[in-house]
Amino acid sequence: MNLDVLIIAEAGFEPSYAKPGDAGADLRSTETLILEPGKRALVKTGVKIAMPDGYVGLVHPRSGLAAKHGITVLNTPGTVDAGYRGELMVTLINLSDEDFQITRGDRIAQLVFQRVERATFHPVQELPESFRGDSGFGSTGRS
């Protein structure tokens, strides 16, 4: 898939794949900031994109930041709709008990593209039965 990308920061902030076969393209911070424990920040990436209709961009955490530092994307995954043309920003949260420094150019999240289907909703009087029924949270037990 070819995408038009407008970099509103200087060169080097384009989304990029670190290794062949990677599903997510890294997004970088255009800001330097300290993310305090329990706090969140909306971090700019300097990137605008144009996706074709029928696709979505999903913003995922970087596993190393989450595992090593407790830094994750608050609304995981963040959703970038095909019609959005504004700057991609990432809502990061610090779940650790230590300050975390984000430096301009740091990889802060990854962007995954996926095809989507649009649903047509039809009101009905009742739904067909299923094995699960309306069993929800915790319905399958503890293990």
C-alpha cells in the first residue's frame, strides 16, 4: 500500500519500519518532555497521512517502552480514520513510579494499517441465539 505522507517536522520523522517483516511503522516524538508517574501527555509526531477509504491506522504501544519503563498508549489502539488529515498525536501514559524522559526523535509508538469493513445496521426485535448468549466479563472463570 502506498500512502501520501506529509512531514510537518524536518526530515527523519517519516514513519519507518525498523526490520523487514515488521507490522508496525515507528512514530517519533517531535517534543522533549518529562512524563511523570501516573501522568499522560498528547505527544506530537510531525506526521500527517492520507489513507484510502477502507483502511484504518492503529496506533499501538512499543513493547520495549511498555515492558522496560511502563510507558504505553492510553487509548490502545489509537484509531486514525481514513478521512483524518491532521497531525498524528499519541496519548502516552506513564504507569511506572519514576519520571520518564521523552526526547525529540524518540520512537514512541507504532502505526499499523488494517483494512476495515463498514457495517450497515438493521434494527431487529431480537437477536438469534448463540452458545455464549449474554455471558460477559469473567464468564469463563478465573483461569
